[in-house]
Amino acid sequence: MGRLTGGDPSLLRRINSAVVLHALRAAEAPTLTDLVKVTGLSRPTVEGVVEGLIDTGLVVEAAVDEGATRRQGRPARRFRFRVEAGHLLGVEIGPHRVAALMADLGGRVMGSAHVEVSATASADERLERVRAAVTDLLKRAGVPGDSLRAVGVATPGIVEADGTVRLGTALPGWTGLPLGERLRRSFRCPVLVENDANAAAVAEHWKGAARQSDDVVFVLAGLSPGAGALIGGRLHRGFGGAAGEIGALHLLGREATPEEVLSPTGEPLHPLDEAQVAEVFALAERGDERARAAVERYLRRLVHDVAALVLALDPELVVVGGWAAGLDGILEPLRTRLARYCLRPPLVAQSLLGEAAVATGALRLALDHVEKQLFAVESTVTARR
């Protein structure tokens, strides 16, 4: 590709098209005059761009109010961005379930689906459940598969830029899985794969507890917690995608594994058995001394892990999600102990999106990809380097 210069007409056309399309998407049925005012472009330029966007199917002339026509004569033509011109998917692949959200090009969620999956399911079985959930969702919504513009996928593990899971101990057969490549065989559109905690961080920044903060740590709290971080409003993955893997911090001191920390009996818990973990917390609430001691050990470990990330990144806000966020007694000890150990204690809040956070973040990943294609203006929070 040749070098673009300031006078390159193709570059100018792309810039003008992106500017006009962005204005159309942000407004409700603007006229040409409205678009000229907003964009600062000449009327002939705006008119030409709009006609070109109509040809692509991304813009359509808005319907005229017949009553207004009778009162005022022929009104000015109005146009709108066709949010229905394509669809997006956000998919969460977890130990116990697969969840999917579908949205239009404006990011409005139009439907959801989820299917249960065994924690011991093979990679092939799990991917088949993904296809089943998506097929069900598209069928119920009456949306053809070729309408999909992008699919975002969130999964446990360290994810490389091409969608390969470099390390994924939470799901059987996941380490080394070319997840992006496998899923691209099922979808005729780009598939973008992200770590689940990273996706949840993006989701909370978009629609959840972190909407007003650009420096955020999201903690996916479980037996082996993970974290995602936004720095200056941008997702921080690290050089190889392993940023935020706080669940591995115990290895530095060769301490007990997370499964041993929360065990009241000395017998390690199963890392994927959430019901077994919940029972330990329930026993602690009922006064069982061994369970109380186990929960106290778990809290100390969680504070240690989160404090390490807070000291390194100095976030304004820590958002806690995952199954542990739904258990009583997590947030207040976390606030109190972070205030004791951190030089500048962050605000601590519970996730507002709950179990939908990961799939919502995957959907935002797909939306960012499409927006980058359509508008080609500035980098998004999920853009990879």
C-alpha cells in the first residue's frame, strides 16, 4: 500500500465518510443542514457522502411524518443510521455454562441465550455448546447468520492476539487451543477472543459500576481470582496477554493452593465446584469455626492479591465481580484492608452487571471492532496494539 498524504483524495473521502456516519449515528434523524452544522463539511460534500452511505446500506432516508407534511408543506429530508444493517454477538465460555448476547449495530441488546455445560466437558463438546447457544439465539430472533458483523468471545485463560489460549487451566483441553481459529470456521465474520476478566472490566466501564472511571481494576473473584485493568480508559493486557493473573501470586511464596486455603477439612476443594465453595461460606455464617477460619484465610489471600495490583496500578476504582461477589462479607473487609495496605486506597464497588458482565464485555469487543471499521477515527478501549 502506498504512503497516504494529506492531499490523498481517498483518505479525505474516508475521513469525510467516517465523520458523517458518526454524526448520523449520534443523532436522531438529522437533516442535511443538521449534518453540515455538526460536521463542518460543505453541503455538497455531506450530500455526496450520505448518498454513498445509502448505497452501502448503512444509511436510509427516515420516514416522513404525514401530519407534519400537511401542516408545513414538504419537509426537509431526514436520514438515519441503520442499526439493523448488521448484528453483533458477545459470547462467554465458562466452566459451567455458555452465554451469548446479540445486539444491533448501535449496541442495543436484542436477545440472549445460555446453555449449561459440564465442568469436565472436552473442548470439542464445549465449542459445540457455543454453536448450539448461538444457533438458538439467532433462530429465536429471526436473524440470519450472515447478518453478523463481528463476534466477541470471552474465556478463562491467557489469550494471545490471534485468539489462541496460551494457558487455560480452568477448562479441560483449553491450553494451546486455537480458539479464534476454531470459531472462525463457524462464523462468516471476524471473531475476537479475550480473557474473561478483561472482558468484564470493559463491560463495567461501558454499562456498569465503572462508567465514571478510566483507571479501573475488575476482580473476577473466585477460588483462583483473575483481574482485568483499564489504564486511562484502555484495556491493559500486558505484553503477552497475562496481565492481571493475580491467582498465581501464591506461587511466589510457595504457599497453599487456593483449593487448600478455603478448605475447612484440609482436603482440597475442587476448583470448579462452586456449590462446594458456597457451602463453606454458608457453614461460616452458621458459626462453624473451621469454616470461619477457612473464609478468613480466603479473604486474606484475596486482599493480598488485589493489593498487589492496586499498588502497581493505583486505580481509582476496584470493581468486584464473579461468584464470590455475591457472598456476604466480601466487600467491607476488602475496603478496610486495602485502606490499611495501600498507599492510596481505591474506591471498592460491587459489579452492577453480575453474571452478565463477561458476555457484555465480549459484546463490547465486537462493537469496538465494527466501530473501528465504520468510523476509523480513534482507538477503542479494546483495540490490540
